Amino acid sequence: MTTKPWTLDDCARHYPPAGVQGITVWRQHLEGHIPQHAGDRLRDAGLDIISLCRGGFFPAPTAAERQLAIDDNLLAIEQAHGLGTPMIVLVCGAHPGVPLPEARQQIADGIAAILPVAQQAGIKLAIEPLHPMYAGDRSAINTLAQANAVIDQLHSPKNLGIALDVYHVWWDETLQSQIELTAKHDRLYAFHICDWKTPTLDLLNDRGLMGEGCIPIMQIKTWVNQTGFTGPDEVEIFSTHYWSIDQHDYLKKITQSYQQLTTM
């Protein structure tokens, strides 16, 4: 999604020469592809398939709608298994007509319903807390503490963890301690980076390159690394502006900003 205008084949051709070693595949980019064939194509190009995005969106006003969400997540597990990725990122969902405490319970119930199938398929599920600005319609899980609470409620299954995206959690005063707690229980599954531009022109599609905004990315990365986390740093930038420019130039900007970040 960071280079949204490109197809999976484009990514397979252009990422490795730029030094990119992995990719998270978004489900809409699988349309028209057999997951197994898409996975083989990406691996043959030299890319690790980090995860499939996204599952989730469990809360809904009716039981029938909630079952549709569960069915869609079961399909995501099937797609992830075919793709050959070990993990699905869950954007857990929210609904304006469902109070937040009830939505969080529906999220826990939805995850519980798909966990056995995910376990059987060898797929990990990573809850991604989203910034509170999304609490009304995208996710009722807005902090690492809330994500950890869901996992605790479900008795800490071995294949349920957390995807940490700095864009969503950088503001949290308990972030360092929650990162340490998450890692202590082997729940830190993924680490996503970008930057928060000020002013932000669009709350979804105006993310910045690393160093272009106000997030203390290197401080958060240090906290993550100090836990022993060995996963990749995943650049995830939604940007109408950057999607509108030449994607080769954009990819160069991404790699340059990452190199500058890591040599600070």
C-alpha cells in the first residue's frame, strides 16, 4: 500500500533493486491472483512476505453482520496460508452504532472465533492499535494497553500478538512501558514506521516520510530494539501526495529517509 499505484508484479520487480527485502501484501492487491502463485512470484523475486493485511472489522450492530466479518477473516486466513505468509494484521474495527466497550468485546469474540482456524493453519494474528481519531469507525483498540487486554482476556494464545505502528501510538505516555510489557509476553509481532506531518491535511492519507514530521521514530525504534525484537522495520505510508508522483522517485525518497533515520 505504500506504493499503492504499483501492482504486485511491479513491487516484485522494483523493490529488491532498491534494497527492500520484504513486503506486506494488502488483500485488495491479491484480487485477480491465486495466492499461491502471487507468493511464489514475490519469493522468487527475493522478497520475504511479512504479513497479509488486513483482517478484523469485527464490530457490527447485528449478529448476522458480525458473522459476515468472521467469515471474511476465515477467508483471510485461507489467503494467508496460500500466500505463504506467517501473519495477518488485524485492523479490529469499530461502528458508530456500537459503544466502545461493546465493540471491544465484539472484537475479542471475533478473534476467539477465528483463532482455532488460524492456529491450525500456522498463522499468527497481530492486533494493530489505531490512533483514537479512528475510534468511531475503524478501530476500538487504540492503545497497546487495550490490545494487551484483549490478548489477556483470551488467555494469551501463542499465535495472537500486536503490530505496533508509530503513526498510531507515538502520543501515548505509557508507550515505552507498554512496548516492554508486550515484548515480555512475546506479543510484539510487527513494527511499522512513517511520520506524522503537521499540519496533517488528511487523517488517513497524508502520512509523511520518516523525518518529515513530529514522531520520535528513532526513540521508539530504540525501545523496540531493546526488547530483542528482530523483525523488519516496515515502512507504511498512506499518502495521496506520494501516490501521485513517480513511484520510482518516491521509492528513492523512502530508502533515503530510512537510511538517514538509521544513521542519526
